[in-house]
Amino acid sequence: MKQAEDVSVALLESCLIKSIRRSLVEDTLHWATRLRKAGGVNIIWRRLFICLSEDIGPRNHNLPPVIRSLYENYLVLNGDFGKTS
């Protein structure tokens, strides 16, 4: 497992999830930044989609297409759009 400043990626992911669910915007940005620096960009997107479907989507039907669009823009900007694994 990768380490970022002696903190495991799993712990960074856990902190990110907790800060999102507690609506702690500054903390969420902090943990997302640390996770990104540790190479966890895909983890961030995966957790956003999970949180969106479990917590946010049922209350805000306009947000899922916005997040999906942002994700697709991210893929285009990184040259990953349309690639298959």
C-alpha cells in the first residue's frame, strides 16, 4: 500500500469519506489533496460517485449529471476519455 507522509492511502480515503459525510468542506479539500498527491485520483472519483449515489443523489437529482460531466471532463483533459482497460 502506498504511503503519503507516513499515512496509508486507506486512512486518507477514510478521512476523505468522513469529511464529505460531515459536510466539512475545508477538511474534504485537505484529504482530497493529500490523496491526490499519493496517487489516489481514481479513489477520489470512486468515492465521490459512491457518496453521490448513497447520500446526495436521492436529495439532489441535478447533481449526479454534473459530477458525471466533471468526471468526463477530467478524463478528456488527461487523455483517458474513450480508453478501455
